[in-house]
Amino acid sequence: MSLVNAAHGRSEDTSAVHPTGEKPPRERRTARQVVGAYAALAKPRVIELLLVTTIPAMFLAGREIPSPWLVLATLVGGTMAAGSANALNCVIDADIDKVMKRTRRRPLVRDSVPRRGALIFGLALGAASVAVLYFTVNLLAAVLAIATILFYIFVYTLVLKRRTAQNVVWGGAAGCMPVVIGWAAVTGTVQWPAFVMFGVIFFWTPPHTWALAMRYREDYERAGVPMLPVVATPQHVAKQIVIYSWVMVAWTLLLIPATSWLYTSFALLVGGWFLFYAHSLYASVRRGEATKPMALFHRSNTYLMILFCALAVDSAIGLPVVGLPF
């Protein structure tokens, strides 16, 4: 949901041997370096945006500022769950990461974390997340967290990612779950506003990810991942970005009955701002001009953060909700 390091690097060659036939000794690393390598498996920059959406969902669920301890427990459990999914993703996709310039500095590629260690780390984080959410939040939040991990690994990573250009459309559902978990943490249920917030992130994910994939199309092509920019023309991709952007902005308005004029104003303003840049990208592609899809990628992060921050402020202030017209 700012999200991806575009750092470049080269993987270490661990197969080299000395003339004596022995492998060269592994460079000794400090405890800080080891901890940092394992933390990188969790992709903390990806988790940042997930947390930005979870907290406002908790605010909206009660239309007030929730208990700080409940927020902390939910964020800790949610962070562990997301970290688990990301770490296990790194284990499965190590072969892809090795050939993509954008991901060559990841721990498994650089051999800074053993594959077995990464697998155990991911599984342990997942188990810990369920335990934290179950004992400090509620059963529903814990069940939703484990369902999210399983969906991300078995549906997105193992099935969709390498087989279809619609991978991030349907696989992106895993990234929508933090808002549902946040809602469940406060209410113990899942109600219609949670599904609307889910939909906002669901329709936001394709423009966000396809803009990134336009910039790194050669990377994905080299890795054999059929992202839309790999299998379709730039004009088609840009058109799809515009379509999903319009649906996303329209979908944000479904939250108006549960919010006040404050959220409504921000949803319209920031939605128009994002649509302007989505159309600008499409126009540039149609004219055959040089484009900067990463600009839209970064603006998509800003858009989502502003939208959900407005949602949190609206709920914290407790202004009268617009309500349904009937």
C-alpha cells in the first residue's frame, strides 16, 4: 500500500572455491547485520503503507479514537503477519529476485540469510502473528490474518504471479485485508464499510503496481513474470490504469454515508488530483512521448495516505455522518 527499493546490486557467488578445493570462508557478520538481513526479508517498506490503512479503519469502526493498546496490539500482529507473508514470498521467489535488477539486493539473493533460516523465520512470524492477535485482540482478527498469509502465498505467489497478467488484480486482495483486520479488531465483526475500504485498496493496487511495472518492464520480462506491461502495449496499460483509477475514486465515495463532509471533500479533491496524473500518463503514452510512470507510482502512495488520513481525522473529530439518503 515508498513501497519498493529500486536499489541495484550483484549477488554474491558462493560457489567459488579455493585451489585446495575448499569453499572460501563466509564473511563474519555482526549481530546487527544479521538482524538487518532478516528484517529485510519482511519488506518493512511494504508494511508501512499497510499500517497507514489499518489505523484509519480502526478509527472509522468506532467513529472515535480507539484504545491505544488495541491499536498497538493490532499493528504488532498485523506487522508480523505481513512480514511472514513477505518473507515466505522471498523464499519462493528467490529465483526471480536473482535475475531482476530491482531485487538483487534482497537477503536470499545476496546469501546474507540461508534459505532454511528464511523459511523458519517466515513461518515463525506467521505463528506469532496469529498468537498475538488471538490473545490480545480477538479470534476473528487472528483468523483473517492467517487467511491473508495463506492467500498471499498459495494463491498469489504460487499460482497467479507467474501465470497471468491479472496477477496483481486478484492477488492484490491480500494487501486489502489490513483494513478488514483493523475493523474486526474494534468491532469483532466485518461490516459493509470494511468491505468498501477493501475495495478502495483493491482498485488502487493495479494502477499502483502497473506504473511500477512499466518502469521495470524489462526486469519482469527477464524473470518470466507476465505483468501487464510485459504482455500488453504501453497504451493499453495506461488505459487500464485510467479505468481502474476512475473506479477507485468512485468507490471511495461509497464511504460517504459512514463519514462526514470532511472525508467527502478530501475524497473528491485528492481523487481529482490523482485522476489528473493518470490521464496525463495516458496522454503522454498516446503521443509517443517519454513517460515517467514512477511519478504516478509515488503519487499513488501519497493519494492513499491522504485519503485514509482524512478518514481517520474525520472519525476522530466525530462530525455528524452524512448517512443514507433514504
